[in-house]
Amino acid sequence: MALKLSAPVGDKNRITKPDPKSGEGKFKPVKNAGVDVELVRLMLKANGFAGIPISKTCDAGLIKDIRSFQKKSLGFKKPDGIVDPGMRTWKAGLPKLQTMIAADQKVSVYEVKEEGKVKQVKVDEFEAGEKALKHEILSKANMMLGQAEVWVDFCNDVEKTRQAEDGMMMAITEFTMSTLNSDTDPPWTAILNARSEASSLKAQVSRSKPDWKKVSKQDAKATKVYNAGQKAFEKFIQARIGTAGKAIFTLEIVRETSFAIIEVYATARLMATKGMDPVRAHAVAAAGTEAMKSGAGQFGEYLAGNKMTWEGAAKKIASDTFFAGLAGAVGGKLSGAFLKGIATKVAAQLPSKLFQTFSQKALTKFMEKMFTTTVGQEMMKNAAKEAVMLFKPMVMLGRPPNQKEVMDAMIKIISGGIMSSGPMKSVAGFGSSYLAKSQSFLAQKLVPNAMDALVKKDLIAKYGAEVVEDFAKKHGPGIYADVAGAIQDKVLVAYANDILGSADGSQSAKVMQKQLEEKLRKDAKLRKDLAEMVRKKSEAKLQKLAKTK
């Protein structure tokens, strides 16, 4: 950039005349050429006018700043608001402008090799690209590691079943499937390798200064092994599905094992042909299979000549069927109207003092989502198991409970212990602090940002950069606090209810607060309203200060 003016910049109504003693000739007309105006603005910025906007337009604000510079830096008694090429005002401001330009031109660069060619990249551009690449590969590593962990957990459950941890019948079922088809054995080598290589990739890319050559090599290796693991696990699942059907239709297994596989097959058939959800299909299949097994057992007792009555046999079959059906529901994913009913009633029984700012609608939505998570399903399963024990005497007398009785019992059990759960502790913590924390966020972050981005420029044009900067420093915090305090609680409550309604219990109170603040930050209307409030208060204060001087 050439640091030379082609013509004068500033007030076209010149009030000064040439000084013959200084050897000045006749002044040239003020042209305010765009390039010259921009250069004068840069000169003023270099000389302490930090808030001056850089543009090619000469306005009243620029002329005022030129006069201020002439008065303070050169001691002009009657500053004319004009910068003449090569004269006192320009010469006085030029050294600092030259220093600023020189500093701006000293930009550090990296030399990088791309497609066999060496090129220079600015440090900030290089670091931004490196950060983006790190985020991309880390996300990929987390995804592959998380999926591999799911595979491993599922296969661990299969092994536990084979060790009879889920009962002898299920162990026999797994043994039978393995005998019929070796592809039903867990593909341990493939899935463990996938988990190991994904974990190694995550560790390498998580370092503060990754070795990108090693990361690239590990990324390719981990991706290849992950794809192999995914293919092996899908083959394993398909083999299990096909083998269960084969075992039923070819009757290649013993009677007791057949009942267990019938239950699995019946669940799948009810879902496929009747459109049932997994919970209901599992419950119906479990109840029906148990009725078959229990009925066959009672008929065997009769054929063997053992003492029995048809009434006692009927009660035994009814009891076995009920408990098998409820156990089937407990073992599945509770959902649908049953889950919604429990979520609604549990939300209504929460302590009002802890959740007084949350709406029942938001609490119910949160409960529905929370009960579908691993933690929530465990709560439901435990409550259902306790309900089974409560109703056992009733069922043994021949009167199984209805759905309302089961739901009421589960609601009572869940409500009694839900406040000690991690998800509810997080929600309670969020509910007790978000109003105060959000007000603080507004006063310390959002309102000052609105001032800097939307208001300060207009105030500078009207009052000058120096006045506004000094004003913002002295009176800004008080104005920001006043504006933040004027935001009604109901606005923040509405945002908090949105956050709660979209949560599922896995978020901490801190995370929910961050989500609330992010929603406030992205609300364009709120930012505009804050800016207008700041503008009005600042204008009023500036006018009041001007009158007192």
C-alpha cells in the first residue's frame, strides 16, 4: 500500500489560509477520493482512534476525528478538519501508520506439502484446517468405537446365556443354534479387532499435537478393520435369525428347547404379520408359549395318573400364562400408550417446589424420552418386577390384575425412588439455577455483544469514538445489568421448557444450561430487542452526561 495522499481529505469548507512563513503555497481543493479517505481513516486508527470504521466515505464523524487529532497531537487552536498531502497533519500521523502497516505485513506461515507440491499457508489457516480435520477424524473414531462396543456387549450377552445365566432353557437354545450352524457363534476376532483399532485411532488423534502421518495410516487401518467387523456381525445376526426358523420347521431339537425357540419365532411373526410393536409381540408370544408348555405339563400329569383336578390345572395354567406375559413385557422395550401413561402420571407427582418453573407438558416429554433410555428402561423393568410380586397372591386366587392396576402399581413404585436417579438430579439442578445463570449470561455476554455488534457504530458516528469508548468502559456494565434484568422470567422459562422437552436424562445440568445459553445466543429477535434497549439507555445516559458538562 502506497502511503501517500493524492489530494486533501476532510472538510470541504476550508477555514484556514496558507501560512507564507512556512513556505506553503495555495491549498489544493478537498476531493475526498475513496482511496485517500480510507488511508486517512487507517492513519487515525494507528494514532489511537481504535473505534473508527474503515471505509472510503468522508462523513461528519471523520471530520470530527481529524479535528480532534489536530487539536490533541499538533496543538491547533483552530483545527480545520483537513488532511493535506505532505503537510503537518499527515506528517504527524504517518510514522504510526507506517508502523501499523509493517506489523500487519508480518504474517507467519507454514510450509506444507500438498499433492507433491510445497506451498505456504498462514498459521491461522493451517491451525483452523488442522482443528477441523481433528474433529472429523475424532468423530469417526468415536462412531466406530461406539458401534464396536455395541457388538461386543451383544456378544457378551450371548455368552452369558450360554453359561446359563438366563436360565437353563435359554442356554440349551443357544447350544442348539450353535450345533445347527457354527455361524451363530459370536465373531469375536473381527469385532474385538474393530474395537481395538478404533480405540487406537481415537488415542492418536486426541493428542495435543497429533502425528498426522501416523493418524492417516491408522485411520485407513481402523476403517478397513471396522468394515470387516460390521460384515462379520451382520452375518452372525442373519445366521441366528435363519437358524431359529430352521430349528422350528425341521423339529431337530428336543421339546423343551422347542418352546424357547417358538417364543422367539412367534415374537418375530407377530411383528411381521400383525404389525405389533416389540413389547406387545414379546408379551403375547411369551404368554402363549407358556400356556402351551403349562397345559402340556398338566396333561402329562393327568396321563401319568397323578392326583390333580381340572380346576387346579386351569389356575396353574392361568397363573403361568400371566407371569410369562408380564415377564415378556418386562424383557422388551416398554413403549407406546403404556409408556406415555406412566410418563404423564409420574411427571404430575414430581415435587412442585423443585420443578415449579417447568410445565407439565415439558416434564412429560422429558419423562417419555428418559424412560426409553437404558437408565429409564431399567427403572421400568425393576418396577414391573416389583409389580409382579405384588400381584402374585391375587393371581394365585384366580383373578389377574387389569392394565390400570399394573400401571398404577408401577407409577407408585417409580415415583417413590425416581428423585434419587441421576437424570432427575440433573433436571432438579438445572431447574434451581437456570434463571440466575441465564441473567448473568445476558449481562456478561449477550448484552455486551449486542452493544458491540449493533449499537456502538451508530453511537460513534454521533458522539465520536473517544467519547463512546470512554462511556462504554465507565457506564457499560451498569447498563448491561439493567437491560438483562429487564428480560422477564417468563422468556427464560419458555426457553428452559424447550430444553427440558428435548432432553432424555443423559444431559447434565451444566450441559442443559449451555444449550439454553446457545438458544438465547441464536435468537435474532432477542438480540435485536437487547440492542434497542441498550441503544435507548445509552442515548439517555449520554445526553444526560452532556448536559452536566
